[in-house]
Amino acid sequence: MSITAVTATSLREKLKSYLDRVSNSMETLIVSRGSNERDAVVIMSIETYNALTETNYLMSTHANRERLEASIAALQGGKTMTKAVADLEGLTTKRSSGKS
């Protein structure tokens, strides 16, 4: 993911081009609106926005953060198993039919 900074004037002149870049390349666009950084705005694709929103939600509670951190540590420590989708589908079928 790359980040590009442009002025509001440049954005007005090339709006379609910038929006195409953002939506096609997952690029984030920072639009400055003067010398005060607080006036700047960010333009991003809906996919990037949704990913950030989901990450924010998943990290919003202490319990979720701990579970995610433990999962990452297990993955990095080689403490994971690989399962085929067919194996997982078989487990679901057995549970829903009352077999164990």
C-alpha cells in the first residue's frame, strides 16, 4: 500500500485520475488543505476502509487482542496445523447430523 500526498488544488484538477488510482491500486491519498496538518483529509478505497474498520473492531476489546496475539505467537512459533477444507466440512456435517 502506497501513500501519496497532493494539494486540494491538484485534487480538483485531476479528481478522476486520483480516484481511479486509489480504487485500482489500494493507494491512500492524503489531501493537504493548508499549512495546518489537522485540516488534511485522507481518501482511501472502500476495501482499505473496511479492512481498517474490521481491524479496529477486532482489536477493540482486551480479550480479542489477547486471542489474536496468542494466535499470532502460535503461528510464528510453528504451533499450527494444516487442515484441508474437506476435513473441516466433514466435521460440520457430523455435528449437524448429531454424530460425533
